[in-house]
Amino acid sequence: MKRFLGQSGVIPSILNFDAGQVTNKMRSKVGKLIDSKPMSFDAATIANVSRATAPLAAWVKANVRYSEVLLKIEPLTKELNGLVDKLQKF
């Protein structure tokens, strides 16, 4: 993890991550990883090992949940965008 976080460009890529680009396949793979190794994503457990990785694990879990929300509201978002387009044409 230290090696990963030490790479150039990692922090900007994390900050600019777009959960809307997460596919079902990605979400499924990460979800399985979280479910199979729950202690690896437990804040208290991780903080004992590395204070830097605890927030990253929380970020991963939050983005999985956020991508699920985006998936659920996708039909509403498409409808809204369609209505906005119609409104702008008037």
C-alpha cells in the first residue's frame, strides 16, 4: 500500500475519481473483496497497521455505496436531463 500511495499521480487520481464510471463488474469485484476480507476494511483494524490506509479503505467503501446510489437513480437522472434539454430548446 505504501508503494501504491507513493506513486506519482495517485493522489490526484483519487481526488478526481468519478464513481459514475464504476461498472457493475467493478462494483461486484470490489464488493466481493470487501465481503471476503472485512477486517481489511475495518477502520479500527487498519488504523493499528497504517493510519494512512484507514481513510483509503473508508473511501473505497463509500465509493462502492455511492456508485450503487448512482445506479439506482440513473433513470431519474436521464429523465431530468431530457427535461432540461426540452426546456432549453424553448
